[in-house]
Amino acid sequence: MRIALIILCSLIASGAAYSTVTINLELGELTTSASVAIPGGTLWALISEDSSGNLPGGLLTDDSLYNNNNLATIASDFGGATISTGSAIGGGYVVATGSSEISPAGDISQTISVFDFAAAGLSSGDKLAIYWFPGRTTASNTIPTTNFEIGGFHRTVANTPSGGTAGMVIPGDGATETLAYFDNNIVSTSGIAPTEFRAIAVPEPSTLLLLGTSSLLFIRRRRLR
């Protein structure tokens, strides 16, 4: 299976030029933290960067939440948040939300038409990322403050082995761009591992504190040696 994100952009003029894009999403192979394909009806969101150029949850350029694993930042940005179109998450803008398909499991297919990114305070070239929330739906879209799962994926560089022609950013007016990402079928040439499409589990705050304390103790022991 493959993961594909196709962005078709059109400039609409009606007395004035509006910065609008039409976004077609086609994604597959998204999983839970246990590597099980997310079921149909799972909540997903397309979210932009914030004013400082950072993506919610500490998601890095050309990375995934699974790889970055910044649990404290993820908990801060998403814990207790309501995921709905137009809302602000971690300083980013929720461009769209939706539900994964029932069959094939874990796939996303939706057209977002027409998104006025200038009205949202965004610009051409701003980063976009896909997030998914195992166990949550569009009808139950408020994330618990503790013990939840979340996945995230972002790429700025075009991935030509998968058929991509652009990165996961807002393209310019009038442009037509294709973002295509696959699973381990092309991992040898794409540099993208299946784990990048796997959600991670965010523990309760007390567990996060213990994890931080153990890390500090480990660093201290290394310095004493």
C-alpha cells in the first residue's frame, strides 16, 4: 500500500485574488502504537505550523512523532484539546479534520475544497502535517489530558521514489503539486520506515515525570564515571 497526499492548487479571482488551495488527501498504512491499522472512523487532522515555524507536538522537519517521541510537548499541545477545523492546536491551525475509511483499514481519502490559507494567517511554503488519534472520532474529538494515542507525519522534501513532486507544505497560488509517501515497500530508497506511520502512547503526567527523573539520573551516573 502507499501513502499519497495530492495537493491541487487554484487561484480564484473575483475582483481580488484570494490565496486558496484545494487539497486531496489519500493516505494508507496508518497504525496504532501497537502497529495495528487504525479502524474506520478514526479521527485525523491536517494541521499547519505555528507563527514560529514549529509543528504541534514538537514534530520535526522530515520526521514523525514516533521518531521524535517528545512526550512532554505532545501532552502539552494535545492533552485536553478539541480537534476541530479552524481551531488552534499548539499554536498551529487545524486546516481540516475527518474520519479514516472502514475499508481498507487505516486509509484516509478526502478532498478539502477550497481552503483559504491567507485568511487563516498562513502563507505559501508553511508546513503541514497529518495527525491521527486512535480511539477518537469526529463525534468524540476532545483528546484526554492523559493516556491517549497520537500519530504524526511531516515531510518538506519531495520524495521522488514514491512519486512525489513537492514537500508537505502549502504550495503557491496556481500550482499543482503531488506528495506521495509509501510504507516499507520502498524503504530502501525512500529512507522512510514503517514506524514513522505508527502512533505512540502518551502516558499520564506522573509517568512522564518518572521518565524525566530516570533520564536525569542516567546522565548524572555517566558524569560520575
